[in-house]
Amino acid sequence: MTGYSVEIIEASRELSAREKIALKDLGNAASLDSELKDENDSVVITPVGYVVLNVHNEHSKNEKDYKKYVLLDKGGTKFVTGSNSLFDSFMSIFSEMSKDAPDEEYSIEVYKRPSKNYSGKYFLSCSIVA
């Protein structure tokens, strides 16, 4: 047994075996946590789905078990984040659009904002592009 494992614990749709394997591999995913350097940066995603991964990493300096969220873009890019605040914002938009306008294409803008509760800290969030 290795010290690293990844399991899909939630997905926006049924996945094939090939998709499951590809989505658990984060080596070719774009990291939103790294791409957004400051509050002037943003990334626009046209979401077509998501997966939630449960990661176990024996070599992690902090938590050995944690979640990663993978947002799937229409263009084929996998965007990964560990941000709970971003995933909560994303799910609010994704759930409502899936329910009320399932055939309507839309985009979200992901951005970094300063925390009101923790001086010098930032959080990730997103908004639907009008």
C-alpha cells in the first residue's frame, strides 16, 4: 500500500472508468490556488461538471486526509482547488443553473478576496458572469 490515495466521493454525473482515472490524476490540472496571485487576478470557467476527491497523503506536512474539488471546463481544462469557500459558491451557482436552466451555457469568474475575519488572509470565491 502506498502513502497516497485518491477516491472520488461525489460527481456531478455518472463517470466512465476512463473518466474516473483521469479525474483522480491532478498532475495535469490547473491549480486555482496557485493561478490567482492577488485580488486583481481572475479565471473564467464555463463549467460542465465537477468531482470531489478525498485525498490521503501520508507525506503531507499538515492534514493527511483532505478534499480537493475539480471543476471541469467546457474547453477540457480541469481546475483544482482545496478551497471550501470557492466550492460552496460554485455549488450554489451550479445547482441552481442545473435545476432551473439545464441547457443554458454560462461562465463563472473565480477570484481571490481579502478575508474580513483574518487580517492578511485571502479566500477564493466565484460569481456568475452576466
